[in-house]
Amino acid sequence: MREAFIHTKDLCYAYTDENGTRQPVLRGITLDIARGEYVAVLGHNGSGKSTFAKLLNMIIEPESGELVVAGKNLTSEELTEEDFYALRREVGMVFQNPDNQLVATIVEEDVAFGPENLGVPPKEIRARVDAALATVGMTEYARHEPHRLSGGQKQRVAIAGILVMEPTCIILDEATAMLDPAGRKEVIETVEALNREKGITVISITHHMNEAARAERVIVIDDGVVIMDGTPREVFSEPKKLMLAGLDVPQCTSLVHALRAEGVALDGDPVTAEECAELICRALEV
Amino acid sequence: MKNIAFGQYYPARSPLHTMDARMKVVLSVLYIVAAFLCKSAPAYAALLASAVVLLLLSRIPPRIVLRSLRPLFFIMIFTALLNLFFSGGTTVLFSFWRITVYVEGVYSAVFMLVRIVVLIFGTSIFLTYTTTPIELTDAIESLLSPLRILKLPVHEFAMMMSIALRFIPTLMEETSKIMNAQKARGVDFSSGGLIKRAKALVPILIPLIVSSFRRADELAMAMECRCYRGGKGRTKMTVPKLSVLDFVALAFMVAFGGTLLYLNGFRFGL
């Protein structure tokens, strides 16, 4: 196990609705996420997965339980405002709607927003912005207006806006939900490259099974608790349990399960289309 | 809807684009003053010529700048007609029925047209076409920064302005989406009297306002995630610096004002 980057124990969160009743969202999340891991968090709407993400960089505060991020105990009473900013610099977040997270009217000005807030000297901001735009492949759009970009491009700009603060972890809060398949692919490939090449911890909150299948580890949250936690292969091998959580397995996995139920001898649980095709080919050859 | 001309920056490489935005704000104020200094035909001719020179200097295609006149077309014609028919004078050009048109009226109509066109040209070339909105808000923030002594929230004001500018195209797009959605539900926007049409706007405005609040909430969260905490301790990627070019431009503007005053002395034709 690599060094733990995020550690939670019995993490709970609840909000009070208009009628004054307490609505629990998270009912005791216990997990560890290592530095450099690529984790997908799955769950249907209202399962608490987005709330979990928002706790990780202190947009909201936990009700009870332990929460340690990047070596800082976020439930301690001694946290100062500076600690919040240090944490948010380290744990960046990309949101669902690309339009609602871009602040400036020019791409590079928007990317510069974070380091400007941190008080980084101008020359260094310039260098960092150029590097971040190059990393997400948006250098040629540096002087463009964000509203003229495609959804995928906007999300890449948003990622650059996080990268420029040199984070160790990026959280994607359904960052691909509003994108078309091409845009989704752009964003996922960008994030995967960051995870692979820069060792940035990636936590992807999603309800796209095919996206989750590409992660190293899948955590399924249902009704505020973790119900499954393992490699995509392990998690998708239990379609019934997923179904109960209001989720589907990736199409190829459900195909294999259906074939097996019909008596076709297939072994293994493929999570990608290629693996699935290979498996069926092999079965046909026999 | 994506190509609205309001406040839209036109990227190009020109001396006007490279000038310090603060100087451009000062210059456009001076230019407006200059436009009101004009009193004689030669002065107006010089003013019109200066607008053409500005246009050439900015390297923006003329048709783009001309487009900015279109929304004000009605006001321009209206002002010209008012001046034509209602300014008194001594030399009668012609009269019919109860209307008398004086030569002075023709002059004042033409002058007024020139003044309006030049004002729009000048300010839009200086401010909106060659200056990005963010440069503009930064410039205003910088020019207003002395007011901080009076505890006025200058940074917050500039931030609000730049966010408003950023969201204009987004909200325009949203408006057209909502309009289409309401049209699909049978709302009729284009017929009926004034009151009926105004009422038809309610189903557009309410969803628009609701969604703006949602956007504002999300934006605030995204800004917090990017460590925004007001103007305190904030730096800028591009630090504006006054260059020789800016002072040359200022010298030209002052000289231009002087020339206009001088030309006011020549009053041929009037």
C-alpha cells in the first residue's frame, strides 16, 4: 500500500432541510486513498458521492468522524484559514458545468486566476500558465474566449486552472456528465495522463460505468455508505449488488454475464470492450 | 447568439492593442471631451478624420466597427431629424406647410451625426475592440484604486464587472434556449399588444433568474476552490506598464484637442 493521502473513518455529514429536520447524507464512510491512485467513485443521484467530494477540500465541513487529507486533520479545531487555502491548493476540483467554473473572459487569464489568488509573482504565473496549458493541450487557444470553446475544451481549461496551482490531487465532480462522447474522451485522457505521468491522485466522481472501468479502483457509495470497494473487475463481477445500488454494470460485462447465464462457457470478467471481444473470440474458437 | 457585438474584443496586433488599458480609458475620456469641443465645420472634419485614423491604426476591419453603429441607428436618425427641423436659424433653405428648414439646421444635423458616430467609433475602438474586458476592468480597478482610502470596495466592484462580462454570452445562450423551450410549449412571443408581449416574457425571466442564482452559487464554489479570497494579497499575471507609446498617444491626443480649438476659429459656411 502506498502512502495514504486521504484517510476517513466513520465520516458523517447531514444537512438540515427547510422543515428543520436533519437529513443524513453520509452515514459513516471509512476508507483510505493512497497518493497517486486513480479512483472512481460510483453512485446514483443522491447517494452522497458528490457530498463526499466536497468534504475533501472543505467546501463543506463534516459532522462527525475522522478526515485526514494530505497529512492534515480536517476535523481538528485548530485549523486556520491558511490551512484551508493550503488544502484547496493541493486538492483541486473540477465541476460538472464547464460554464459555471470559468471566471475570466480569456482562457489564459482564467488559468491564471488560481495563482493570482495565491499571490504568486507575475513572472512565475506566466510560466506556470504556459506549462499548464501545454499539459492539457490548449496552448493554441490561450487567447480565446471560453464561451467559444467546446465543452471538452472548456473542461480541459478548467483542469489547467487547477494544475497551475500544482496540486497533488484532482477531484472530478461529474466533470464529464455534460459532455458529448468526444469531449468525455478528451477529458478522461487528459486526466489519465496526469495520473500516469505526474503521479497526481485522481478521484473521479461519476455515474458512467465505462469511465469507472478505466480506473485502478472503484468505490461504490449507496445511501451514504461504501458498499463496494475494489478493482473494476472485482466490483463489476457482482452485477446484482450494483443493481441494488441503482447502478448498471458496463455493457460488455453485462453481455458476458448474460451469455454465461445462457450456458456459454466464459471465464473472467472483462471491463473493456477489447477484453470482452477477445474473450468471446476465444470461446468461439473452442 | 454567440456572435454578439456588445463589448467584444477583436484580437489583432496594433499599437492600439498594445497600449496600456489605463491610458486608453484616459484617452477615450479625452476623446469624448474633444468631440464636444468642436464648433466649426473644419473642426468636425478633423474629428471625422481622426476617427478614420483611429480605425486604420487599430487594424480592425471597418465593417466590424460599423456593425457597432447598427443598434444606435434609430437614435442617430431621430437626433438628426430633430436637429434638422427644430433648430432655429436665419437663412431659410426651404419651407413647406408649417415646417421651415434652415441652413443652420442642416449643419447642426450633420454635426450631430458626426459627433455621435465619432463618439461610438472612438470609445469602441479604444475600449471594447482593442481592450479585452479583463484588461478594461483591471484598468478601472487601477484607476479607481485611490478610492480604497475611502474604504470603497474597488476590487470587488471590478471583479463583479468582469464576471458580468464573462457571463453575458452564457446568459444570452441560455435565454435563447429557454425561449425555444417555451415556444415548444406554445408560448407566443411575437403577437399581441405591448402588455401581452411583456407578460409573455415572464416565463423566460423566471427560469433565467433561477438558473442565474444556481450559476452564481456554483461559480462562487469554484472560485473558493481556486483559493479566491478577495483582493487581499492578490497578484496579477500581466502587470500593466506605461510605455513610451502611451505617452506619445497622450501627447497626440492633447495636440489634437488643441488643433480642434484652433480650427473652431475658422467659421466659414456659418
